[in-house]
Amino acid sequence: MKDKDFWAPVASGLGACLLTLLAFWFTIGRESVNAETVSKMIQVESPYVKDQRVVEQMYQDVRAMRQDMTELIKAVSRIEERTR
């Protein structure tokens, strides 16, 4: 008879824990994000991705300016050669 007195509260406690975990899952846990979702968000929505686009555009602008300056220097060099 004492065994039933011991196991009844243990079973009740475990049942309560199980119900609490299930309630937590249905209210909060299923709304949480997983690693795959976070990875996709970082690849698409991260400010670093947006900054990377800006930096890439600035790099292209600098390359274009460098090319223009190189052509200008060549043109000035040709003019100097003619005047000598």
C-alpha cells in the first residue's frame, strides 16, 4: 500500500510537468525561429548585406574614376610630348 502512496504524487508531478511543457510549446515554442530561418534572414535582411551593396557600388565608382584619370593623364602626356 505504501508503494501506491509514493508513486501517485510522482505520477501527478510528471503529468503536470508534461502538461506545462505542452502548454509552453503551443503558446511560445512553436513561434520561435529555427537556425534555417535565421540563416535566410541574415542573408537577405542583414544590414551588412545592404552595406556590402553600397560598398560594391562605391568600388565601381572609384574604378570608373581611376580609369577616367588614367585616360586624362595619358592625354596630358601626349600634349606635353607634342609641345616639346
